[in-house]
Amino acid sequence: MKYFAGFVAVVAVLVCASVGYSFEYVVGYGDVINVNVWGEKELSVKVTVRPDGKVTLPGVGDVDAAGQTPEQLQTKIAAKYGEIVRNPVVTVSVDTSQNNSVIVHGPGVKPGMVPLVGRTTLLQVLTRVAPEATADLDGATLSRGEDVLRTGFRDLYERGVASDDVELKPGDRVFIPFRSKWAVYVVGAVNTPKTVAHHDGMTLLEALLAAEGFTRFADRNRTEVVREHDGRPEVIVVRAGDLVDKGDLSQNVQLQAGDYVIAKKGMF
């Protein structure tokens, strides 16, 4: 019996190592598992965990499988087969894992399931899904069950702050909301009116260059930067002609996400 208990413990370790997890894997719906009963070929099968969380095994019928580690399931199946086979030696291994993924969702990212390959961290998943400029990384969350483990991914994703990283487990949820104020809008008498993704330190000159400069009809020194302040629009009049033509950097206003740069037309 001591040999048998030691054998089961070794098999359980090997099972977890074979699928590459640094934590105990939990069997889930859709997983395909191998059940091997030594010396009993007719009882050894490959089965899929059904949506009700059960598997059907020859000789014993339905057995609950979802929500258990391979080692726990192995013990349960051995007890079942102990009713019809003397001292059964049972091994359970995961053949195909459908449960080994995390969920990425939210209006700020393309939703989907991201498979975990070996040890996978939050940063690795963010790199795979590559959030767009519309993603609100400051408001993003990582949840496990009912618990929120992390809030705010910007330092991790954009600055590589390693202390913010965390190893993921199957079933974790990464939620990324939409960043409503994510751009600067350049309109009016510019050659290419456009929406420009905002970044820290963005300036008026940068936005104007992205819009390919003023048209010949622009009243450059009457350019307006309109932004929301305490729920009301605030208008900043800028002598952008002096900025562009004379290099007057005092007019190079630093822009905020959500700003409108309005190039006014002159009177002719």
C-alpha cells in the first residue's frame, strides 16, 4: 500500500508537469482526459468532460470531473472502480485542455479567449492582444473568481513595471474598458482634418504636423484649442502662425486627450 500511495503521488506530479503548469491544473468543461486502469484494458478510456461537468466511464457510469485536479479525480475514480475491481491502479491525465485559457473582454479590446502556454503572465497576455489607443489601461482590471487582483495596467504595459505583473491561471478575466477621451481632433482650415491618438507630452505643433499643416485660407494666429474644464468648454486662443513661421515655442500648447484644435478661416 505504501508503494501504491507513493506511485499515485508521483503520477499526479508528472501529470501536472506534462501540461506545463506551475500551479495545480483544474479540469474543466470540454477537456479531454485519459483514464487508465492498469490491467483492465476495457476500462481504460479517453473521455470528454461534458457541459454538465461529468464524464461517463465504463462499469461505473457518470462521475463528476469539472472543478477537480487530475489527482483528485484520480482518487475519486479509483474509489469507484474499487467497487468492481480489486485494488485498482488508476491514472488520470489531461489529453486536450479547453479550460486552459483566460478571458479578455471589454469595449476597449477585441474580446476573446487567450490560451495559456506554460507559465503565462498578465504582461504576456496584454502583448498578445495589443490594446489599441482606445483602451483605458488605467481602468482595466484582472479578476479571479470574485476577487479583483489588479487594477490599472498602464505602468505594466507601457513602462514595463515588473512589480505590477502577475502569473495567470485558467479562468482569469482581463477587462479593458473604452477610453472615451483618447485622441486630439484637428479640424477646420488644415490640409487633412483628422483624429490623432493622444500621448503624454503631445503638443499643438505635433497635432498640426499630423494634419499636414494649415491651408492657405487659415487665420493661423486665431487658432483655438477647445477643451472641457469642470464640465464646460474652455477656449484657448493660440498664435499658431507665430509658432509655425517664427518658431515661437511659447505658443506650443501642450494638449490633453479630448482637445479640439480648430484652425479658423480668415476673412477675405
